[in-house]
Amino acid sequence: MIEPWQRLPALTLKQLQYFVTLAKLRHFTETANRLAVSQPALSSALRQIETVIGGKLINRTASSVTLTELGAAILPHAQQILSVSHRAFSEIQKIIVEGGDGTLRIGLVPSVSSLLFPAVPELLTQYFPRLNIEFYDQTNDALIDKLINHEIDFGIGVLDSSVPQNLNIFPLQDDPFVAVIHHDDTVSANEFHLPWKLLNNRDIAVFSKGNIQRLVAATVESHRLKLNIRYQVDYIETLYGLVRSKLAIAILPLLYTVHLRDPELKVLQLQQPELTRTVALIRNSEQATPLMDEVFQVLLKVLRDNNV
């Protein structure tokens, strides 16, 4: 006897699209109009899905459409299948229209982007001349979301508790946190390192987005420090401007300061405790094409050889 789950390959992408659209709109008429099909055809497609699945997915009354427990459990998987298939079809279309081997999308947190260019794209172009390569800079949280939703192929981001375990993670290096201070500041007498306790009761500037603020806040709380996080900004130049104006001390990872060349500003590594984050190359755990696997291995090697 064939179990219902053994018939799953019989599901079509069109049927999954019907289910996902109805789950989003929660209205048969609107869903049928959106999909340009009749309501009987939509109902028939849903019955076919339920037959294959072996259970009811939709509860329908005269006034509402709701998902059953089974429908709610299956929905994210159906969305994932559609996302992957849509992207694959898009890549096929690009190859047909533009030629070449398709497009590689790499997401980056801003702090590492300046260390990758121009060496990494030049090397990838040398190894894969027919491959179109796109780079996107974004916060770590956005990068993880785009990896999960298959909007990028690989990400160079930062590990923390928000990174799901179903992603494949390849650590590259530790990135210690530093304080950027004005050279006239009283704590500038420290040559290379700065204990956190010397920042007690000082005005502090940090980034407003991403995981940096969470890591700093957790350190402050766990060690009962009395920092005044007064400024939360979006851009690095705003952060440096506050320090130049002697309005705050900036706390951020060292990688952000690699190209800082300002005689008014001084970078000191924070210690007691030492706070670091781990930079990693991240990819989705789902099977990729042989070409993408080859690209990933080259990218991983060059990043580790260069110690990002």
C-alpha cells in the first residue's frame, strides 16, 4: 500500500502556489482572482493537495478561511519550495538571455566588505569568468534572513544566538571589540588596551542596528557596568563624528577601524572582559549545484588564507 507521503512528488508547483496564496489572502474569491482561476478549479486543486498529503489543510466557513494545524505546519515548507523553484527558474532565464553560468549573490556585513575588495571579486572572476557575481551589504540580521529565504547564496556575517543551526557555518576569525576615543581624552594614556571599568559613567555611541548593540548591552549587564549608551547611530562617520566632537566614546568591532586614519582618534582594544565576535562564511544547508559548491570552496579558501 502506498502511503500518502510517498505520493508527495506528485504535487505540482502550481498546486503549492494555490495553497500558499490562499494561506496568505485567507479568502477564496480574492485568491482565485489573484491566480486567474475559477473558484471550482481552486477548490479542486486544494482537494488534490489534501489527498496527496493525507490530511485537511484548510478550514472554510461562510465568513472565514483558516489553516488547520497540519496546514500551518506545512505552509513554511511549501513557501520554501516555491522560493527555491522561483529562483532556479530566474537563473535559467538569465542564462538563456544573458549567457554565462548564472549569478552568485554574496551578502556581507559592512565591517568586512572593505577587506574583500578588490581581491575577492577579482579572484572569483579569474576562476569563474562566466559567472555574474553580485555583492550586497546589510546588517547581520538581514543577511541571515536572506540566506534562509534563498535571496543570497553565501553570507559573510557574524555568529550569535540569532543564527539558526540549520545553516552551514565556517568560522574565519575573531573580531575583538575596541573603543574609539579622542586623543585628548583622559583615558588615552592607555597605549593599546582599555579596561571596561574606565568607561563607567561615560557617554557611549554604538550602532543602532545589527548584533553589535546586543553584544555590548549583554556585556554591560553581565558585568554590572555603568555605561551611558547615549547615542545609537546608523553610520560609521556619524560614530566617528561624535568622538571627534568629544561627545562620546565609540564602541565597535576592530574590523570597522581597519582603514581609520585620523590623528584625532585613537583605537584601544577593550579588556577585562575581552569581548569578541566571530566572523564566518555562512551558507544554506540545502544541496547546491556542483558549480556553486566549487565557488564556495574557492571563496572559503581565499578568505581563510587572507585571514579576512
